[in-house]
Amino acid sequence: MITRSVFHLDCTPIIPQCGFKCAKCLQEIKFVLDKIEGVKRSYTEGEGENMKLVVEHDSSDVTVEYLKETFGRLPSFYKGFFISELLET
């Protein structure tokens, strides 16, 4: 079953000036998510601090908890950069 999970990824406690606007981070998130079996599609909605990351995934292949763990390891150039919050599923 395909689930649409919406996340807010907050990086401002770690790097206040960022505000989730870095193209490098967004590219890496998309690249990593596209490689996870069960993730059908990922995209962003909104802008800046209000940006939401939407992940459409097969919940029998990839769980919300796994996605949150993945976000905690991104971006590769600064581990622990994103604090993820599930907004809706």
C-alpha cells in the first residue's frame, strides 16, 4: 500500500542561516530517497522554513521510522544535520 508521509526537516538549530534552502542538501535527499526500495516518489512543498518533504512510499517495504533514521544521517557532508518531524501520514 502506498503511503504519503509528510515531514518537516529542521536544520536551523544546527546551522541557523540555512533554513532548508541549500540545493546541495535537497539534491542529496532526493538522490538517497530515490535509491531506497519502496520509495515511489519524493518532492518538496512550500519554501524555506515552511518547506515540507513529501515521500510516497510502500509502507510494507519502508517504514516512517526508517525514513526518519535516513534523514538523521543526511547530508553526508554534515551528519545529524536534519531533525525530522512527521507532520502527517
